[in-house]
Amino acid sequence: MKKTYLLDTNIVSEFSKANPNPQVLEFYQARKNLCAISAITWQELTRGVSRLPEGKRKATLQSFIENFEANTEVISYNKFASQICGEMQANAEKEGHTLPFYDSQIAATAISNGMVLVTHNIADFEPMREKSFLRVEDWFTA
């Protein structure tokens, strides 16, 4: 089944909270078979857990991301996505702006795969949405 939604790191992180947003959970449960994450999000999750000191919180989060990864497709950042990303970054630079590095890679992954990016950081992706085919949803406010 083709994946439709690319979950940003802040959406995945919501699932591991003690009191996650119920609306986000509801949206995810209704669409979980249509959801994937980017390799960039996987990198951010892995980095976040790896930076924690050894202990119960780290072990819990490590278990969470391993379980999540086992049940969620990870979309590679490939040549097509990197071309889209490079073009978006260059166009922004021509206009005197710098796009966030990881966010632009995540956006390019969504665009190259025809997916909707699900994020709570709509403002971070707005410059990319305005100049590309990026589609964005915020399940916190939908």
C-alpha cells in the first residue's frame, strides 16, 4: 500500500509522551497504515535517544523507537529528493533566505514521494510550501 503521510519528528515524538495529544493519536490510529517517516526523521530520533544519559528514560525511548521503526516504513533520502532539496535551497538563497537543513530534506522527501508532510511546525515549512509542491497538515489543529 502506498504511503500517503510522512510524519515529522515532532509528530513521532508525541507518541512517546506521557500525555500525548489525543487528537494526534486519533488521526494517527485512523491512518497508521498510510504513514511513514523519512530517513532524516529516523536520524533525528536516533540522535535524540543516543544523546540521553543511560537510564530508564533512555531505555524506554530506545524501546519506543525500535518498536516504531519495526512497524513503520522508513523512506530513504534518495537522488530525486536530494535534487528537489538542492533546488529549493538554492532558490531560497537567491531570495536571501536559508532553509533549515534537516527540514528541507524532510520536505523534499515528502515532495519526491507525493506525500503529505504531517508536522506541528507549520511555520518552519511555510517557505518551502510556498515555492514547491509541498503539502502540509498539522494534526494538532486539524
